[in-house]
Amino acid sequence: MITKDMTIGEVVNADSSKAQILMSFGMGCVGCPSAQAETIAEAATVHGLKLDDLLEALNK
């Protein structure tokens, strides 16, 4: 289960198919070094996304 406190790096390293989901939400730089250390919650805030919607998509 993916949580808001996991980093983008953790999520993508655990399941590389999640990168496509993140990109579909407008996160084009999921492989960038700074993005790797960003939590899902931080990324949602930076990109103006609803955290619950993002987590729901990532956990399908």
C-alpha cells in the first residue's frame, strides 16, 4: 500500500509502472533527483493535486 509519506523514489523503485500514473497527474519529472526524495504528499501539494485522488490511483 502506498502512503502519503512514501517518497516518489520508493514508489517507483517498488513498482516502475507507478511512474506512468504519476506522469498522468502532471508529474513529468519522476526520475529527477529532487523528485526522488519528495514524498507523495509533498508532490501533491507542489502540483496542486488532491492527495486522496493521487493515492487512490496509485493504490489501484
